[in-house]
Amino acid sequence: MRTHIFTRRNAENAILLLVILLILASASALRTVAQSRQLSLADILIALRSKKAEIGEKNKILADAVKQRGITFSLTPEIEKELGSTGAAGDLLVAIRDKAPTIKNELSPSTVSTTTQVQPNVVKVAPPPPPDFAFYRSRANSAISNNDLDAAMAALDKAGELRPADASVFVDRGSIFLKKGNLANASEQFTKAIEIDPKSFAAYFGRAMVREKLGRSDDALADLQKAVEIDPANEPSSAAVARLKAAQVAKAEAERVVADAAKPKAPSSISVGNIKAYATKLTLPLYPAFEKRMGIEGKVSVLVKLDAAGNVTSAEAIDGPKSLRKAAEDAIKASKFKPVMVNGTAIPSSGVIVFNFSL
């Protein structure tokens, strides 16, 4: 027994040829014997749209079939345009032109005269069905895979006219605008898709990408969280949520650092001059009896140092009668003070209080 080995392409070609033969066979009951060998326009369009082989192989097989069997239709500019848009090219179009039926004049010899109007026997061909939504959707997908964005957009526009409430059309339009950098139109298309289908994961994810590029990270995060809610198993959207949250934390920390740097820094300590105004309880010094009998009098200035809580850390008389200075220092140590505040912050401070010892 002879073994026949087919390549994948030969197998696909054989399947396509079988499809064509089946088409012809199914129509044989409606045609005469002579016509059964001819291809109709519908036969060729259906075969071209078949996904059983590559477009080049389909053109070659159909061209051979047209040359061998002929066709039942006349080639008008409109039909040629439709064939071209469906994938017909090269040898197939040449074969169709060659095999297109010619118009014949059928007159009885007895009726021929110089005044007889010749009536052509025109072959009437039913026009092929117009391309539907699936046709334009498939064309758009093919153009997108080939990165032909303009052709994809044109096909999506046609598909949108046929089915204006299909959210996927708006999602793909938005994706094309996003690739082109037209963020405003991309956002509009994704938003329209969400209005049509509030459960469209792709619409929320696409709009999140647009909003992130526009610097609207909070809105982008909200869209991504909605996308995760719709499809919790989608790893890219979950990763994007984590990334945006981390970016928000980093941004908040950076803003805090900048704000802190902009605040005026409080000094480590401050001198307030006359510190008497900060005293909540000022104890007056006792006049020593001996100095009083001796008639010693005068003013004693005491340098007072406070910590941030207002506690006296030091009291040192810096001028005045020496015999009166200790009494002045003891009076300060028994006094109470409130903290000195700078820009809302309590800091250590110093100042002077003057006591007047007078008889």
C-alpha cells in the first residue's frame, strides 16, 4: 500500500477544496448539468472568508477552480470591489475577468430585420449579502494584530454603526487611542464602554491606564480596584493596584518631608529679655535683717534659665549689692514659670528679673 504524506498546508488546501466542492454539490439540484461546473459569486465569497487555509492558498485554489469551471456572474466594478475587500487578488481576479459570461443576443432568423431592437439575454446575479458586524469585527481584530491601527479603527467604526451598543467596540477604540497617545479620546471611549457594560473589566483597566498617564492616580486606583472586583484572578490588575498604593504612600511621605523642611525650625534655646512676663508665681525676696539695719539697698539683676517645661534650671545674680544677691536668687528658685513657646513648640529659654531692695 502506498503511503501519502501531506504537509499541514496541503491538508488545509484539501479541506478548502472539499468545502468548494461541497458548495457546488449542494447547489447541483438547482442548476443544469452545464451550470453545475460553474462557481457563483456566493461560492467564491464564502470560500474566501473560510479560515481553513491562508489567503494566498485560497486565492490560488479558487483561481484554478474558476479557470476549470467558469463562473455564473458578470464582473461589475461593485462586485470587483467587494471581492477585493474580502481578500481576492492577483490571479483570482484575472481568472474571474476571463471567465465572466458575455452578453449574447438570441434572435430567430425569421424575425431579424433592420428595425428590430436587439434584446440582450442578461444573466441576473443576486447580490451577495452585505458585510455584517462579525465581518467588520474580524477585520478589526486582524488589523490590530498586524498593528495597522488606522485600518482597525475604520473597521471598528463600521462595526459600531451596525451594533452601537457593543461595549467591546468602544474598548478597542479606546485602546487604539491610548496607543496613539490621544488620552482624552481614549478616556471617552472607555467611559462609554463602562456606561454600556458596567461589568467590563477591560474598560475599567484601560481607563485606569489613561488616568495614571494623566497624573490622576487616585482615579486610576479606583478603576483598578473595580477591575479587580470584576476579575479577582487577573494578576496584572492586582499588581497595578499594589503598585499605585505603594506610590501613594511614597508620595505622601515625600510631601510630609517637604512640608517639614518648609517649617521654620525652632532654636535650641531663646533669650526673652525680661522673663518676668512668663512667671505664674513670682516670689519676692526677703530683705536680709543685717543689710537692712546697715542701710544697704539697691537693685539686683538675676539671670534666670528655664527648661522647655518652664522649670527653673539656674538663677544667678549678675549685678547689684553682693550681700543682697543670694536673697534674690532664692526668690527666683521659689518662683514658677510657664514654658516659652516658639512656633508652637516649647523650648528652653533665659531672661532677667530685677529686684529692687529699698528701705
